[in-house]
Amino acid sequence: MSILKRIQMILVICLISVGIDQGTKWYASEYLPKFEMTSYWSDMLRIGYAENTGAFLGLGSGMSDSAKFWIFVCAVGVILSSLLIYILRTKTQTAYGLSSLMLIFSGGISNFFDRAVNNGAVIDFLNVGIGSLRTGIFNVADMAIMLGVFLLLFAKDKKAGSKGA
């Protein structure tokens, strides 16, 4: 796949993913009750504004501000930059594999942007589960990351695919 085609794919996937994520986060910050969840569908879905100063499911939220900066800004920035370079340069990924990586990148970049504009916090607003078996509070960017990781599990390298043929 040509570099121009990759850039087009990155732009399309990122614009859609980041656009939906930032739009839903804007809606959550403007219209949802702050730090209070409202229950729907027999409590299978809870929706309400929350701020996450940690990582996935709030991990690391109790760390010092300095540690959060180095991990959630510097380290994540390096990881996202490296992932983008890999997406642009790899020759072994199929379009399916690249799309999976782009979902991970787009979710990461949207949450990274959120931290930059919200004093280190990411806006979350969704929680699903049955009874006491529940997810943490998450957002659309988290769903893009998880979908990308899930799809990546089934992606095949071009080289790996050609060895068996």
C-alpha cells in the first residue's frame, strides 16, 4: 500500500474516530450530570460525566502530578509517535492490520488531546454491566482502542500469510 493511501486511511479513520469521541465528550461535559450516573435498560447501561486522571480504568490516578506528566504525557506521546511512524513505514501489515493499528492510534490521540485540554483528565461517561459485574467508566476513544486491539489479534502479517501459501 502506498504512503499516500496510508495517509488517506489514517485521516479518514482518525477524523471519524476522534470526531465521534470528542463530540460525545463535549456532549457529556455540557449535558450529563456531573459525577453522577443515570441508569438505563435495567441498569445494564449507566451514563454520566466523570473525569479520569489515571490510565485505563483509572489505573495510576493516585500517582503524583509529576509521575502522571511523565507517564501520561511524555511516555504516551512517544508511544503514539512511534505507532504513527510504524503505521506509515511498515510493509508487513495488511490493510486490515493497519486499520486495527489506526483505531488504536486514533483512540490514543483523542484521549491524549483530552488530557492536554482538561488539565490532565480524560472525560469518561459510559459504564456497562449486569449487577455487580461492571466495566470501569469509559469513552468512545477507549472503545476504538479496545476494538483495534481485538481486531489486531486476528490480523495477519503479509509475510506470515505468504509462508503458508
